[in-house]
Amino acid sequence: MTNNRRRIKGTVISNKMQKTVVVRVDIVRRHPLYGKIMRSSQKYMAHDESGQIQVGDIVQIVETRPISKNKRWAVEKVLEHHQVLAPSIDEVTE
């Protein structure tokens, strides 16, 4: 049995809600007539059962049954964790 649900890769831009993250998916395509490269993005609200996902993480979301009014996606896995760089000692003392 195959799983035909759509999967999308995106970046987490908000995790301020309980068990919900907002994922931004960037879309790059070429205009069919003029050939100009157009960039756009779309935001999806996705269910995060663990609550461990941070802003900046790159995640894969999968289409699922409607969970609420705006949530139809769930986080399947974290592809890359966002690393926050701590300031060096020289920057803190200055």
C-alpha cells in the first residue's frame, strides 16, 4: 500500500503556539512567458506533537486530516536543527 500524501520541506518561522509551528515554504519558478525567476513563499500551520521544534529548524511536513480550522499538515521529521551561535568573550566585554 503506497502513501500518496504530499510532503513539503520548509523552515520554521514561529513556535509560539502549543503543539503548532508555522512553516514557511519558499517557491522559486520561472515566468512562463518572460523567463524571469520569481520567488514567493507560502506559510503552513503544522502540528508538532513533541513541542521540541525551534525557530529556524528545517522540517519536512506531511499532509494529514484536518486537525483544526487552519491545520492540515503535521511535522514528519526535522531535517536540520538551527544552531544558535553564542557571542565570543571579546564581543561581550566590548
